[in-house]
Amino acid sequence: MGGTGISKSQVSRLCEEIDDRVDAFLTRPIEVEWPYLWIDATYLKVRQGGRIVSVAVTIAVGVNMDGRREVLGMATGASEAEPFWTDFLRDLVRRGLSGVKLVISDAHEGIKAATARVLSTSWQRCRVHFQRNALAHAGKSSRRVVSAFIATAFAQPDHAAAKAQWRQVADQLPKLATLMDGAEEDVLAYMSFPQQHRTKLHSTNPIERLNGEIKQRTDVIGIFPNEASIRRLVGAILMEQTEEWTVQRGRYMTLETLAPVCDDVVVSLPAAQRD
């Protein structure tokens, strides 16, 4: 563009400024209650010790008692084993995370175990991922019927009715009975929460859209030189996304529907009209 270029010192200074902002964002205190928490991981390639390896980039997104969404944390690690997830959740708790009633993720035993150990709360297995798994066990000719049968459980008005329908479906699908028996509690956990929230709680779709944005932006890089550069770029994307949710999107859930879920929510009622 006709410029004279940027010196190494200028690049270094810019990176330091970005790092400071990202660190402040990712280590900020987490205030008030966060009844819902989505956690997921995506993999990026990085150079380590002369080799190219994949590292897990884990992200936590929450909805607070005010109904607003924020990215609450991010971490990188060699794998998604239980100790990694435990450390990740403990860091969120140290920063102030509280009031979590439901954690939503894919079917990962490490996440499930860490959720029980650190947060002592309910865990929701992504409904979409379960359905894909179930259809993979069904023959091609019966997949449409199996999908329709399982969907009848999700169409029920409450948790008790969903469980009853789930049992009926499992009885009609003997090849999938064992799979459905093991997944019942985890796939239907969201049905215990307000109906207005269920379309957002039953899957990891809200956080997967964010992961898609990350992959689109990081594919330009290809291979990162180190994990610090991953934290810098992904952290900046997450900070940008949270600002967009705050400024442009407004509340993700209403105060009135969150009242039964939160321990200490204040619902503002309209002032009484005067005659």
C-alpha cells in the first residue's frame, strides 16, 4: 500500500499489546451465576520440538443469570483426557464460576467425569451427536425410521414423558437398546429445564458455530509456530465474539425464564400504571 514496512520491534510491540488484552480477557474474574455452560474442543496444528503436532484448544461458553452469553475460558493441551478437563474447570471455578446447573458437551468421558468432580452438576450429552451415533448402528434402510422413532422422545412435553417414550422406543429397536439404555439419562438431561431453553440446551451447536469461525480464521495460518501464537489469535477471536454478543445480540435467554433456574436472580417487573 506504499508503506515502508514494519520493523521487528514494531511487530513485537503489537504482539505484546494483543497478548496483554487477551490475557486480561481470559483471566478476568467470572462474576454472578452461570446456570448453563457449553464446553468443546477443536484441534490445531503447531510446531513443537521440530515436529508438527495437533493440540486441543478447549473453549467454555456460558449464559449468566442476566441471560447474556460470554466466552468464559480457553486452554490448550496435548489431549482431552480427564485431568486436562479437570484443570480447565477448576481454573474457571478459581476465577469465580458458580451456579452451574447444566454442562453441555459431546460424548466425552473425560468431560463427564470432570464435570461431576469439579462442578457436581448435571451433564447433557449432545443430542445431535447421539443421533448420529445411533444411526451409524442402524442399517441404511432403517435410518429414517430410527431417526423418527428417537425424535418422538424429544417431542414430549416434560422429562417424565420423554423418559417413558424413550423406553418404548428402545423396546421397539432391539439393536439399539443397549446404546439407548446407556445414553438415556445424559441425552434427556435438558428436558428437566425450562421449555423455552431446551432448543439451545440439547446440543453443542451454539459453541460449534464458534469453533467453525475459529477454524475458518486459523486455516489461513495452517501451522502455528508455537502455542503462544494460538492463544494470541484464538483469544482475540473469542474476545471479539464476546463483544459482538454483548453489543449486538442482547440477551440469549430472558430473565423471566431464567428465574426458576438461578439461585439468586432478580427479575425486573414493569412499573404499575397510574390512573
